[in-house]
Amino acid sequence: MGIIAWILIGLLAGAIAKALMPGKDPGGCLITMAIGIVGGLLGGWLGKVIFGVDSIDGFFSLSTWIAAVVGSVIVLALYRVVTGNRSR
């Protein structure tokens, strides 16, 4: 599966991660999409490196989606730690 597919999965995984971790974050929709893309790529990479399995089996594979959502949740949590309670 190519980078374009991971970007598409990342967009959806970012929305899922935001639903799993609700809260008020600075940024909005564009930041959520960027977090999803980075998280999807991170999840795919972590699946290969840590577990030694090819988590990039296909677009409709459950392991692919789990890796992307877990990566997005990790990136969203890191984003919240870095930004803290900054007000606009």
C-alpha cells in the first residue's frame, strides 16, 4: 500500500482519534487532518518496526486501520501535551 493510501486512511483516522479523545483543541479541522495523516504514517511505521509484521496489508484490512488510529491517538496526545492550555 502506498503513501497516498496512508494519507487517505490518516484523514479518517484523525477524525476517529478526535472522537476517541474529545476535548477542545486549538487548530480545528485542518490540524485534526494533519494529526491524522502523521498518525497514520506513524502507525504504519510502528507496526512494521515494533511488531515485525506488515501492518500495511491493504486499505480494508483491520490491522491497517488499527495501526492508523493508534498512531493518530499517539500524535493527538503529544499535540495536547505540547500545546497545553494555550489560549488564542
